[in-house]
Amino acid sequence: MPKSLPSRVLATVLALALVTGPTAAQVNLPALGDVGSQDIDISTERRIGDQVMRQIRIDPDYLQDALLQEYLEGVWTPLYKAAKQLGHIGDETQQRFAWEPFLVRDRSVNAFALPGGFVGTHLGLIAMTASRDELASVLAHELSHITQRHIARRISGESTGTMLSIAGLLLGILAATKGNIQAANAGIMTGQAVAAQMSLNFSRDMEREADRVGFALMTEAGFAPAGMVSMFERMEQAYHLMDSGAYPYLRSHPLTSERIGDARTRLALAPFARPQGLAEHALMAARSRVLMDPRVDAWKALQAGPAGSREPKPGGNPYEPVGLVYASALASIKLRDFDRAADNLRECEVLLQLIGPSAAATRLLTYLRAELAEARNRPLEGYAALEPLKGEKSRPLMMQRVALQLIDPAPEAARDAADALQTRVSLHPEDALAWSQLAVVWTRLGQPLRAIRAQAETRAAAGDINGAIDRLRSGLRQSRQPNADQVEASVIEARLRALVYARQGMLAEMYPGRYIPPDVELPN
């Protein structure tokens, strides 16, 4: 990932301390209130996390791939439920924290927890894991940092008593996840040099606690606890590569012989569990390898990958050969080498039968066939490819069908897409990708006000409340034109009032006791 993410976060954390712009200056707002020596409470922690996520969600490397997001949530959700079952998540944190995993398009091996229950996972991490159990071990560790309030405790321990120092710590967290010296130096310039450099280096006690709690979560959630040990061993082997910048997770979560030994001891005492979902993980790791690096040279290398040995690595995933060919197929689609992609797909199906059939992997190959049809601008072939999944009620299926409908010239296709997306956003208004697709559909159907409202909701779902309000105001101006849809204009006006009111409420929490005029924007 380019350096844009930490740079954007730098702007965010500075805004946490200083409200800029002439409008803000006129009301003389202070720096988010004075925390003093008090601990970071749950509401403040969530507020800080939301502030950073507003910047992350609008970053180009915030990945919205329906299949990978579904897979990530499929690993995350059992861990979250296990944490609740074991009593690690109290009622207040359950209600106030986001508990949201998200994907970052980056080829480095990394994952990180943010205040308020957000966990970012780099595609490079998924790509290097051999099983979902290894991925679960990392997510369980990061989830444990959240449930044990390590982030808040770390911030409180390093803070000098102001939100500026908290912001400096947060900048250090994200700079460290990238190994980005330039961004770290920018954090130092805020006057929080030591804090910014040390922010993600949890104490040894915290790391041990996250290991212990994470191991228990894995076991309770039904994952093979051996995944944590094999992940440690994999990271230990890669330790000598740490300085290359490819393994920032090692920099922020340094391995020690003690931690590795403790994990092996726990494994010896844990009940045996056989790894599950190896075929599905092999394909999702392969998908990550393609999407994590959008350079043509990287895609060509993956396309040529299966030309050599297709034997899995010793102790690795037996379905790795299928993953290699899947990566070649997807890379070929990106390179518009459609005949090669079709050949790869057929080879995947043959390999899958030889190694061992898997319904989950077969489903993923079905989606890849539909992606190929979409890339070839053949919507009817795409619909036919998805026919085996017609009974499925999933977000990936809906989004893939919509993608095909958007290239389908049939008049009813766009209307069907609008109906599906409208149903989706009514049930899940936080789905920014669905809103953005709905904006495209409404534009195609000649509904400009509805398209503007969908664009505004896209920004609102991403946390860009200022941008959403600006877009709705633009829609309100357009609604004054002759023949404008007055029903939709009323919807826009009501939504505008609701967002302005919500923004004032958010600012009131940030600056208690101050009058907040309606035109004051959130820091960004």
C-alpha cells in the first residue's frame, strides 16, 4: 500500500487536536475537551476509532471485495461469539464498540487493532497463511487486545493528559503498521516523539495476555489451536526478512522464544482439532495474492506461477496447487487474457476433484466463472454460471448479479438491480458499496435525485458525514428545477436534517459544554 494511509491519518490526528478552518475558528472550539489524567473510557475510545476509520474508509486501499470480506467475517464472527461466551466482552463494550474487521489492499504481512473495536487485515497476511486456523490465530490475538482494553491502557499509560498525545499515539500505531519512517517522523513533529515511536509496542505482559486469551478464543470457536503454533513458526522463519518491510507485524508484535514456547505448551494441553476449510482458504489466499498488488508485472508473475511445480509445500495446505491455478485464472482476467482464464478454471475443477472435492471451493470457482463472464461483457453467460447458487442469500451473490445487470442492455436488468440494492441498503444502510452501486443504477435509470441521494449515503456509510451533507445540499438545490421529483426532494431534505443533527451530536460529544452551530464540520 502506498504511503497515503498514514499520511491521511496524520491529517486526522492533527484534526483531533485542532479544529481548523474559518468557521471552526469563529466558535473557538477547544481540543476535544481536556482528558486530564483520567483513563480513556469506552465512549472516547470508540470516538477516536471512528475518527480514524473516516479516513481509512475513503482511502483507495480500503478494500471492498465481497468474497474476501465474507471470508474474513466468517473467521472473525466465531471468535467474537467465543469472546462473548467466555465473558470477555461486557454489555457496554458489546453495544458501543464496532467489532468490525476490514481489509487493506497491501502486500505486507500485517494486521492491527484500532480503538473502538476495529481490526484491519492486510491482504498480504491472508496470502501467506496456509489455513484459516493460522488466520484465526492472528485475528484472535488482535481481538484479545481489544477485549482486554490494551489499546486504551497503552494510550493512558503514554498520554501526557491531552487528546493531542492520544492522537500522536494513534499516528504512531498506523505508522508502525506500515513501517513508514516518514509518517513516524511526522508523528514525532507533533511533540509526541517517544509515544509515537512506541505506541504499538504493547508491553510483554499485554502480548502474553493476548496470546493466552487468543488461544482460548480459538479453542472455544472451534478452530484448530495448532494454527497459532504454526503461525508463530511461520513468522519465526520469516524473522530474518523483517527489515525488508514485508513483515511489519513482526515489528509491532515481536516474537520471543518465551511466547513461542508458551504456545507450544498450551497446544500440548489442548484437545486435538483437525484443520477445516483448507480448500476454501487456499483459494481465498490466492485471491488475496492477486488483489493485494495491482501492478501488471505482479499479475503476469501470478499468471505464470503454475508453470513450475504444483506440489504443495511440506506441511503446507494440500490444496495449494488449486490456489496457484486460481491465482493464474484471476490474474488472467485482470490482464484480459480470457482464454487463459477459462483454461485455468477448467484445470482448477480437475485438480479439486483429484485432491478432494470441496463444496466451498466449488462455490468460489462458480463466482470466478461469473467474474470471467462479466469481464468479457457477457451477462447471459454470467447469469448461467451463477445458476447453481440461485438459492443462496448472500451479499457476494447479490453484488455479482448486480455487476452483471449493469452490463446487461435489457431494460429490466437495471430495474432488477435497483430493487435488489434498495432491499439491501434498507436492511444494511452501512453498506457503502451497495449504495455506490445503487447510485450508478439510478443514473442509468434517469433518476438524478435518487442517484445524488445514493451518492450521499455512500459517503455517510463511509463515515464522511461532511461529504454526505454537501451532496444532499447539492441535491436539494437541484430539486428546485422544473419537473424534479418532489417526493425524492422531500426524502433528501429530511435526510439532510437528520445528518446535520447527527453531526451536531457528534461534535457535542467531542466538545462538551460548547454551542455547536449547524455549519461546523467534523474534523477530517
